[in-house]
Amino acid sequence: MDAFYASVEQLDHPEWRGKPLVVGGNAARGVVAAASYEARKYGIHSAMSSVLAARKCPHLIFAKARFDRYREISHQIREIFYEYTDLVEPLSLDEAFLDVTENKKDIKSAILIARQIRAKIKEATGLNASAGVSYNKFLAKIASDLNKPNGQAVILPEEAEEFLEKLPIGKFFGIGKVTTEKMQKLGIHNGKDLKDFSLQFLTKKFGKSGLHYYNIVRGIHLSEVQPHRIRKSLSAENTFDRDLITVQEMEEQLFPIFEEVIRRLEKSGVKGRTITLKLKYSDFTQQTRSKTLEQYPEKELIWEIAKELLYQEEIPKAVRLLGLGVSNLNITEEQTHFGEQLRIPFE
């Protein structure tokens, strides 16, 4: 989906259409969760501090995130996917991989399927979607970004290697900012540069990821679309309007976060043995504290452990964010689901 959260807000608030808008935070504090295309023209992007965003665009509109609404539309979109194939692997509320090699409508062209799906999404929701088509997930993901917004692109097998040789290394799906900088220091600025290095060299410099980089620049990515993704953790967190100073304040603010985690555990029907507390300080540094139990704790014990983690050592600075997570879940390979994106996952 194109600028999904921001586009939903503009859809539901016609007076905001065509105007620079972000979801999340406010002019005084917080972080941008999504930016409309109008806002992006000012250099605003997700994960940017709200203060900086407001400085870049003084007339910027800040919208509060409404995840229930985003989830509602996401389910509509996913139902359209299932009209074509059951092989749907959600990445988030607004993005998924689809394997349409064999599809319910027996359409031979994946390009045509993508076009039909985008048209149905527009008709059903009023929102624009972009699509990428190729012979593996890695290339399809890259293609999906080529003609945004409201477009699609295809990378054919015979085009893949030449396309990847010209692609800037920072545009490779899965290669983040830190790895990009490390590669650039080694003289790797595009796919052609990456291709010049041996598997032995890449493995030495990047460990197990070296084989992955060696393959993807040659258009090789064997990961299948996985319709049943197993959840490994459940978490919730909150960024506060003002920094918390005392541990008593933190305990008070931690309780509703704990309640949200319990709600999600009960909704999913799972339990977990590891409890993790996340602290983000006023200087944006962060810390996690964890405890793993032999048995799966009931909710009362989870709260006691959360407090234990909070008080286990002195908190040295003011706190701007608290998070609580439960992992080591009692989920087997048979217990699968299609995933609900947590608000701001921290694992």
C-alpha cells in the first residue's frame, strides 16, 4: 500500500487530502510512523523525530494513529488477495508476498493479476496500491518500490542480473543503513561492485549473511512464500508526552501496557516464559531487562515480574518510552496464524 497509514487518514478526512500529513507524534515530541507523499516532498519520512518534521514543514498536519481502522482495511485487502491465492505471506498491515504461480482464477499472467488486485483494492477501499512482479520474493519486493505511488513493475528472469548490477546497494531489500555504510567503505556502491567480491570474502566480512549477499546480487533467492508465519513474541509499548522521572510514575504507566500485552496474549490463546521490559531514555538510548521462567506464568505473575524488572536496578535517566514483551511462546509448528501487526514491535 502507498503511504498506508497517512493515506487512510486522508481518505477519512477529506480536508487533509493533498496536504502534508504524518501519523504519529506531535509538533513537540514523538516519532513519525508514516508520512504522506505531500510530506515526503519536504524530506519527512518515517522514524524521523516529530520535532524535526515540524521544523521541515511548519504547516504539517499530525494525525493520531488509529490501528483498529488500519487493521480493518488491511483485512479487506487481504480478502482480495485470497480471491487469487491462498499462498499469502503478510509482512505487515500494508504489505504481503503472494505466490500466484498457480492461482484460483487460472490467470497465466502475474502482471495481469497484480493489475486486477490493485484495481479491486482501489474499488473496495479508495486507496492506491503498488505491486512488484518477479520470480522470487527478493526481486518482487524491489520491483514493488520502482513505480510508487500507484504503479507496478516487473523484473523478468533475463533482466534480473543486469538490473541488480546497476542498483545502488542501499536499494537492496534487506540491506539496511549500517550494512550499506559498511559496504561502501569496502568500495561496494552498487550490485556490480558487490558481484565482484568472492563468496569467501563476503562470508569473512559479513558472516552467514555473506552467502545471502552473494546469491541475491545474482538474482538467487530461494525463500518460498510462507502463508503460515509463527509468532515468536507479543509486545506493546508507549511513548509518553513527557519524560517519566520517578520509578513510581513508571510503574503507574507500565500497568496499562501490561494490560494490553495480556489482552493480546488472551486473544491469541498463547503463553510465554520470557518477560522483557524495554526502557528508552530521554537521550534515546535504550535498555532491556528480561527474565525466563521454567513454567508459563499466569497474568498476575507476569505483572509481578514486570515490576521486578522495573525495580531490579536503579534507573539512571528520565524515561520517554516503556515497553513490555512476552516471548518463548507455547506455539508449535501446527499452531499458525496470519499475524496481527503490533503497534511498534521491539523484537
